[in-house]
Amino acid sequence: MIYLGGVPFASDDSSQGMDTLISLMEHPLLVSASNSLNSMQEKKISFSENSSPVTSKISKWVYLFQREFATVDPALVDLIGTDEATTCVGIAIRNCKSGMISVAHMDSPRIVDDGLGQMLSLVADHDSDAVLDVHMMGGFDDRSSQHSYVAAKGRTKSEGYSYPLCAKIVDALRNRSEKFQIQTLHVLGHNTKWDSEGIAYPIFHGFVVETSSGSMRPASFDGSSRCPDEIVRRIRVSACFEDPNWDHKLLDTYETSSDQFVIATCAWSIRQKRIALALQNLSDAEILLSCSTSPSAEAPDFVDNERRKWDYLIRHPDWRLTFPSMRPRVFHRTADGTWLQN
């Protein structure tokens, strides 16, 4: 059930997710929230010893890659966030009573229903009337031409990747029994800018949530804060399509009670090595066209990150060497804020 401004959001029971999405996008409260976000300076998250006025040096944070989720206790974690989203959508759900927060980086409508269930397992209090604050950011207007989002009412093959994903998330929230108070819907047209040639780009690629207050703001993370176990976690995103254990699910990444990263096992076949060998000789432009849903909107380090993944797969074609005895890879937080493998 969706709430706005403390009251249920009225929508036709027969309406589809796209219709509800469009109505929400036009609501003055959410338009105002997006305008406020667009006036903010993006927060830059770094674990570097050298911090600048726009870069936050942090000690207790949880970072999420594509298709991952984590639920954090504000007593143990200061910040939780994600970035690198173009056609993906980052979603944060916070229990206003307990303060527990779950964040996910969703990349496909197929994972939304089960993924929300995973997120809510530790956030929702099924014995109470708790209101769950929801923030969504990402999923820019990636359709083939420059339109207003209202044009999405006529669904076509050019609807892109972002619209179906956003519509599915909204529809799933509407159909669940929990009370979801949508505070931010910074997606699609609200999160899109165009260059002089009419090419669309996201305004923001990510966000961070301050766990003590539940406030969300645009953010980007550098290489020092996208950790731990960066390469293995990136590989899981593409390899999980071969592992039936992860069908329709978000990737388990973090253990809430122990404040440890527990990188759940993910199997991949020798096919991943063959794909890596075939792709590594492509030019940067060819890699963008072959590996991205939005080639013109990717960050400058996208190609390098892909090449580092392929290098690992070529050197470690057998997943059992990465996950011996099918055990997860576990990392604990040290006194200085870094992560150390157990």
C-alpha cells in the first residue's frame, strides 16, 4: 500500500504499474522533492586519508553493487548507499520506528517481487502498523527519443529499460500489505538531463542514506569505498544468471547482526572465461555497446571495471577456487574502518 504525505495514495484498482507510476511522478510532493534533490551538490564518499570539503571520510559504511541488497542497523552503520546506476534503480526502505534500513540496487523487473521480500524480512515489523519510508533514485529516461514521461502511457518497443523497472517496483509496493510512504521518486524524467544533441544522461547515479536520521542525498563513491571484495562482487552480477540459486533474487551481501560482509557463493561456468576472452580484445567503444544498457551514460571507469572482471575470470575460471567448499567470503570491519577477510 502506497502513502503520500501521510495519507493513502488513491489509484484505480484496475490500473497498471505504469499508470500509477505516472500519477506519482506528477504529484506535487514528489515533484518538489526531486527539485530539491537537483539543487543539491552530490556527496562524494571516499575512504581516502585525504578528504576535501565535498568528500566525506567515513568509518562505518556499507556499499552495494548492482543487484545486491543489505539491511543495516543504525547502531552499527553510519551510511549505506550505492551508485553506478544508469537504467538500474536504487531503493531504500526505512522502518520509522526501529530505524532499520534496507537498500537495494535493482536491475530488472524479474527480481522486484522476491527482492522486496528479501529487503523487508528484517525491516518490516509485521506485528505493528509501522510506516516504511521509501526513497527511489536512478532509472533515467533512456528511451530512444526525448519525450515527457507522460508519453509512457503508450508503451512501445522504444520504452527502454528504466520505465518497465520503475513501473514494476511501484506496482509491487502498491500491491503489498505494508504501508510504504514514498518520500523520494527521483527517477525517469526527474533524473534526466539532455545534451545539445538530445542525448539523455542521468543527473545522479547513486545516493547515500544517513542511518541516524534516515535522510537521503545524491552521492558517488570512489574506488576506495566500493569495497570489500570489489571484483568478485562485480562478477557475481553477470555470473548469477547461470546460477539457479539466484533466479529472481537479489544477491546476499551483508549480515546485519554481525556487521560483516558475507559474500554468498555464486557459481559460474567455463563459458564466463570464453566470454571474457572474446570481449577483452574489443575497443572501449565496442565494450560500451556490447556490455551496457546505456552506452552513452556510463561513468568513465566503466570499461576499466569490465576489463578487470574479465582478467579475474580468465585467471580464475573455476568458481570453486573463489568459494572453496561453497563457503561465502566473509569480511569483518577493523578498528580503522577497513575490511579484512576472515
